Amino acid sequence: MEQVLINQTVAVATIFFVSIFFLSIAVIFGFQKKTEQSYLVSSRNENTFRLTATFTASALGAWILFGPPTASTFGGYGSIVGYAFGAASPMLFLIFFGKKIRSIFPKGISLSQLIQKKFSNTVSKFILIIMIFYLFIFLCAEITAISKLFYKISNTPVWLTAIIILFSTLFYVVLGGLKATIRSDTIQFIVIILLFFILISFISTSYTLNIDTFFSYSQENKTSLLSFFQFGFLFFIAVCATNLLHQGNWQRVYAAKDKTVLTNSLLISFFIIFLIVFVIGLTGILAQNLNIKFSEDLVFFSIIFFENNFLITIVVLIFALCLTISTVDTLLNSISSLLIVHSKDFFKHSKIYTNTISFVIIISLSLIAFIIALKQLSVLYLFLIADYLCCACIYVVFKKIFFKNITNQRSLILIITALISGGIFFPSMNYENSLLVGFFINEVYFPDAIKNQLLFWSFFLAFAAPFVMDKILNSFEKFEKNI
């Protein structure tokens, strides 16, 4: 898919008008009666529909058009199920964790505040830095994804797409906070659902589809049952861990009017997210089985753009823009809220300067994200870096919150163990080698089960190593007591 499919002027006009439209929605409906509570947790008064809309819209970023279809081309159905369940399952976990944490800390704004209460100053700062860094990498990936798409189909300069989306969204996030974001998400949710069904209908009527079209993949590529579960586990853990530490989700947990609203909205969001991610992931397998040529990250668009259909191209652009803006505003708002709540922990200043410091940092991070987007790195690879960081923290964070029997020193040891264990196997951008396999030690000394599955081992060890190390340290403690 290398041909220019749409006039650059039309593409830029689409970006501009969609961005300005959602900016206007946020300004009109989100800036009323602005208070700290409305800015950070939308006055804790959101109903089921708006909460469902914002949970779904913020979870379904542009990544669903790039990650699942690309992953399915090498991971098959395991990667699709893993991606879909990984993206949707946090909604189920948040029903339990969300209600419990709201009970433990009813006036909270973020998970990070509870982490701060449970951990030492050093450990809580370390986890907070990882959370902000993850959100920043996620932001870079989203801006990279949408600017890459517009460049590929219309030759729109990467910098132009990135700067319009990033700074139009930044404007209403900085001024309106979560309330403005949720009002924008509500409209984005409606548009996303409508356009999703239009695109799926277009695909189903444009190709001759049957059971063999989808299941010939496993036969031709001889995808083993083991590989199915490997890729399923990989993407489930990666995406699930990410969403459980996502500040945007926790802001929305606290924004719910009550626990019934929270439960209902999360259940509905689970089914919608799973369906959309799974169906879009199938386009990767469809592209392979129909022998459609595609370039990295653009599998989904190769299925759609097999012919130069102007109306469908516009639909795809608006669909992608809605997905991107709904996630970008969530990410910016998440970073902003964390900075407002915790800036005093890093900088000595009076409360009146909190918003100013947050504003300066969020602008700086946005500029860096813009520069990184210009590099046009692999979208999937950027998401995997962000996922890996969260995966390394997830065991320690939730064990400390709910079980308490873990010291601050051990918490830090376990997180560092996870980062190192998974980090030495985390693949390079070509997915063929890592620090351990190929850099420190020649890859010929490793079996195929390791060197051909570096991504799996990286996430598996980042997830499992803290648990194993925790058990080992417990055994040593019991042994010392018995001596």
C-alpha cells in the first residue's frame, strides 16, 4: 500500500476539522464550573453511559489498527485472542480492584496515591516515574501511528499531522481536565462504534469470506498449539498489565457516580472492547490468506484500501482520528493529573505553583513526543516497550496494596529483578536478538525455543521473575528463623 489514496489538502482538512470539532465539544461542555474535583475526577458524578463511553474510547486507541493486525501475521489467533482479552480484561479486574480501592481510599484521585501510602518514598517515586514514562511512550506511539498513516495515504508531512492533533488535544486537556476529556470521549465513542460497523460491512461485502478464509492460516503456517498459547499469553499479559497501571482508568474509577455505575459501565466496556479488537485483529490473518501485499504496521489499511474508494478512505481517516484523539487526550490528562498530585514530591514549591509546574512539564513532554514521532519508529515496538515497563511492576504493586506482607526494600528488589530479567531478553527492533541473546552471548548457543521467542521470554520473565524471587526470599527468611 504505497500509492497516494487521497489529496493532501483533503487529508489536512480532515485532520483539522475533526480536531477542532472535538476541541469545541470539550470546551463547550467540559469547561463549565471548573474546580479541582471536576478537573481531576470529573466531580465523581459520571453516569453509566458516559463512563462506558470514556472507558471504551480511551482504551481503543489507534493502536488497535496497527498492533493486533500486525501481531496476527506472526502470532496467529493466539495473538488476536491475547490482544483482545488483554485489552478488555482490565475492565473486569477493575470491577474488583476498583470497588475495593474506592473503599480503601474513597477520596482518592489515582492509584499512585495509594501506592504512595503503601510504599516508602523511594519505591513510590520509582513506580511513579515508570507509570509516567509508560504513559509518555504510549503517547509517542499514538502520535507516531496516526502521522504514519496520513503520510502513507496522502503524503501529509508527519510534523503537520502530529502538531495539529497533539496541540489541539493538549489545549482542552490542560484547561478542562477530565470533565472536558469525558465529554469529548462520549462523542468519539458514538462515532467509533458507527464507523466500525461501516468498515466491517465494507470488508465483508468486498471479499468472498468463509470459514476457510480464516482457518487456512493455521494449516498453511502450521501454527502449533504451544505457539498459540505463547502468543496469547504474551499479548494478554502485556496489554492487561498496562491497563491496570493506567492512570486514565483509575481517574475514571473515581469519576463514577457510585459502585453500581462503575460495575455496569465496566462490564459493557469489556464486551465492546473485546469485540472490536478481536474483529480488527482478524484482518491480519485475512490479508495473509488472501495474499494481499502489506507493509509493516499497515495490514488493516491494506485490506481497506485495495481500491481507491474516496468515501471509505474518509471514513477510515475519521475512524483513526477518533481513536487517536480519544487516547491522546486520556494520556495527556493522565500525565497532567499525576504531575498535579505528585509534583510536590519531586519539587519543593508552594501549592499555587502546582498547576504551573504541571503545565510546563506536560508541554515539554509533548514537544519530545512530537520529535520522537518524526522518527517514525515501529508503532508495535513502542507499545511493547510501554507494556514491558508496566508488566515489571504489576506483581509488586497489587501484592503490596492487597496483602501488605512485602517490605519496601523487597519491593524495589523485585521490580529491579523483573526489569533486568525481562530486559536482557527484550528484543531489538528487528526482533532477532537481545542484550543476552546475540549481544553478550552469541545466539548459536541458545535453542530455537529461546532465540525465536525473545518477546515471549521477555514478558514471561518480567511477569514471573518477581513472583519466583519473592518465594526464594521467603524461603531464605524461614531458613534463617529456623537456624
